[in-house]
Amino acid sequence: MKLQKIKNTWQLVKQSVAGDSEINYTEGSIGRVSMLLAIPMILEMAMESVFAVVDIFFVAGLGTAAVATVGLTEAMITLLYAVAIGLSMGTTAMVARRIGEKDNAGASLAAAQAIWLGVFVSIIVGLVGIFYAPNILMAMGADQQVLAIGVPYTRLMFGGSFTILFLFLINGIFRGAGDASLAMKALTLANCINIVLDPCLIYGYGPFPELGLTGAAVATNIGRGIGVLYGLYYICGGGGRIFLHTANMLPHLATLTSLIKISLGGIAQFLVATASWIFLVQIVSSFGSDAVAGYTIGVRIVMFTILPAWGLSNAAATLVGQNLGAGLPDRAEQSVWQIVKFNAVYMGFASLMMLLFATPLVGIFIEESVASGYAVQALWIFALGYIPWGIGMAIIQSFNGAGDTMTPTWINVFCFWLVQVPLAYSLAMLLELGPVGVFWAVFVSDVLTGIVGYFVFRRGKWKLRYV
């Protein structure tokens, strides 16, 4: 019996990774279709995380000025990520709803309009970066050493920003259509190319020229660019559920307007969360570099441990969108509660592992005793809020899948800016708890996100959202 169960699980994993455009996510076992979507989405998120780690790993050999350039440039590109993620949320919601309605032509039209928005935004961002790269670095506080080596890198990263936008948009299309494995494969291909080209172009291995820091930008853009081409192949007739052709590539004002309206909420969500995180870092930084290093390491570890929960939550968005499109609001709600259960179980397990093994985990990244002490404290406190945080993730993404991106935005405003930030300042500064006060404020906001999300979701207004 156990052997058969293991065999069935392995078959499920293979099917989810291989992909199957014939699967109907609006019928059959909710648990099964949830996992078919979630597994490739988890791997996709892991691949996105690898990009940043790989670049920093290889650039570190060039010195602190090169690392600083990457950090300052990435800080500004975070704003582009906000736009890309917001547009991706809106695209996923619209495509999923049309697929659920069995309106593949409408899904393709929504996908095409998302591509047009990506072209428009990337041209603006690219031109700004190409012409104002030195100004961008100076605005971020770059010194002369960074400016001397960093301008070409920043110029190339902003100039090639279309690769970031289009990867997010195309993968948002795939997720909405239920072709999650294609999104995973596009990012895997992009990562593999980046991993190979990074050291070759930075240090001039083999027949490649030694480009230094500029080589990192070239490698990243080539990797992402090929990932984009892979995605475009599938949505232009390569076998996915979405098929772009000349007719639906023409601008469609009503669809564009609806897509922009939904996406603005997604952009606001990310900006609200990012801005609050920056504010917390500023509070922590007032207690010295050890505190910042400990907090940074703690957050990096947390981000990796929650990837499965994020993947499951993204699956909830697709299931909600497709089931609402199919006129099955009750199944949409049941899908969310199934994902909530999966997330609660996983986050409970992750919390236990964090509480037991926080010290050796931190030791992998840093040995300095004061900084590592802060990191361990952060992990212990964050872990206490994992289960409600996981519940909140699934519910927030369910709102987004329904096209109701403003509800999560207001939840973020309340939990982050009306609770987390004032509480962090009060505990850390006024009550003199130091960085630990910030950690407890994060715990409170994570728990509150789950509680508020639960009660708002139960009201059911998201079921009435038309996309």
C-alpha cells in the first residue's frame, strides 16, 4: 500500500514538471490539481531566487565596488519588479478567468495586451537607464569608485529591463492558463545560461572576452532574453494553451484598461510591502552593522524556507481565477481552503525545523557571534508566526487570482504601515528592545495578515469580482 502511494506521488510529480495542457483544473480532485500547479510554481520561484544569488557569487571576486554597484542597481530595479509583478498578477487573473470560461481566444487577447504593456513600460525604463545611469547611481549614494566601474553595468541592466518584464509577464500568462511547467522551464533555461555565462564573461574564461562587472549584466540579459524567447515560442503556437496571432495582437482598449486597473493594485501591494521593509532596515541599521547583517541573513533564510508556501499560494490564484470563470465559486473557495491546509501543514513543519536548527543554519552564512546571534533570534521569532503567515499568503493570492488586487493592498497598508512599522519603532526605540523589537513587530504583522485575510475572505465579496 505504501509502495503504491509512493509510486502515485512520483507519477504526480513527473506529470506536474512535464506539464499537460489538457488538464482541466475546474474538475476532479482539488488536492491533485493543486499539487499539479504548485510543484512547478515552487520550482519556478526557486529559479527566480537563484538569479540574484549567482550574480552576487561571481561578482564578489571583483571587489566591494562591484558588489556595491550590483546592490545599488538592484535597489532601483526593485521598482521595476513592482511593476512587473503587478502586471503579472493582473495578467494571471485575466487569463485564468478566460480559460475557466472556455474562452481561449479571450485569454489570448488578454495575453497580447499584457505584451503591449510590457513593450511600453520597458521602452520607458530602458531609455531612462541608458541615458541617466550615472544619475541613478549617484542618487543611490554611489561613490566615485562605484561610478568609475558601475555605469556600464547599470546602463545594460536598465537597457535590458525588457527581459525582466517579459519573463514575469509571460510566466504570468502561463500560470493563468495552467501551464505552470512552461514558466518553470523558461526560468530554468534562463538560469542555466546565466550560470554558465557569468564566470565566462566576467573573468574571460575560454574564448570569451574578460568584461568584468559588465560581463555580469551581459550574461544576465542573455540568459533572461533566451528565457523570454522560449516563452514566446510557446505562446506563438508552440503547443501551450495560449496562442497569439495577428488578430489578437492589435491593441484592445477595453482589455488594456481592465488589465491596467487590476495591475495597479498588484503594483501597490508590492510597493507597500517593499517600502515597509526598507523602513524596518533603517530602524535595524541604527543598532549597528552586526544587527543589519543578522537581520539580512535571517530574512534570506526565511525567503528560501517559504518558497513551497509561495508556490502553493500562486496555485491558489490560478485555481480561483479558472473556477470563477467556469461559474464554480464554491469550488474556487474549496480550492483556497485546500491550499490553506497544505500551507498550514508545510509552514508548521518549517517552523519546527527553524526552531530546532536555526543556529546551524545561520552558521552556514556567518560565523561572527554578535551578528549570528541576531540572525538566530530573528529566525526563532519569525518561525512562531509561520502558520498564520502561510494562511495569509494563500488567501492574499486568492484575492489576486479573482482580480481583486485592491483588497490585499489595503490589508498590506493596515498590517504593515498602521501596525508593523509603528510597533517596530515603539518596541525597538521607545521600549529599547533594539533589533529584537523589530523582529517581534514582524511576527505580529505576519499573524495579523493571516487573521485579517481570513475574515475578509470569509465575507465572500471576492466571488463577485468580474475580470
